[in-house]
Amino acid sequence: IYLLYLAYDFWRQKDNKSYKKKDHHFWRTVIIVELTDIVFAVDSILSAVALTQKIWIVISGGIMGLIMMRFAAASFIKILEKFPRFESTAYILIAIIGGKLII
């Protein structure tokens, strides 16, 4: 439902002619990105714990997940800067994924 809301909110704001981009503060953005990284790392850690009892594998998997998220996010930002229309496509994909998850 949250993914569907994200897509809806993007298109609603895009259709609004008086829409102005929100002024985000740098540190607020940093905190949001870090919390998102932690959430994805916890997901990886839970999966690793289900597969092994070796703590070093669990810790290294969490660290590798955080590092890979950094590289993936940087790559996505570069792609969006080069091809700004991909943002709309990304929100369409988010809506499709959200619909599939609900089904």
C-alpha cells in the first residue's frame, strides 16, 4: 500500500501546476538514507541468520549490503541526472510492484 501511495503522491504532485519542490535539509536527507540502509541491512541479516549460525557471515553480509546500497544509490542518481524521464518510469514500476505485492 505504501508503494502505491508513493506512486500516487508523485503523480499528484507532478500534475499540480503550482507544485514546488520541497526544500529538504542536508542532514535530514542523510538521516533518511542511513535509516533506509539499516532497514535493508536488517532484512539481509535476518535472512543470513536463517541460513547460518556463524556470526561472522551475518556481520559481513550486513556490511556488504550497506556498501552495495551506497554504490547502487550513487549509480541510480547518476542515471536520473542523465535521463530525467526515468523518474516517471521508476514510479510506474513502483506502482506495478505495489500492485503485485497486494495481489
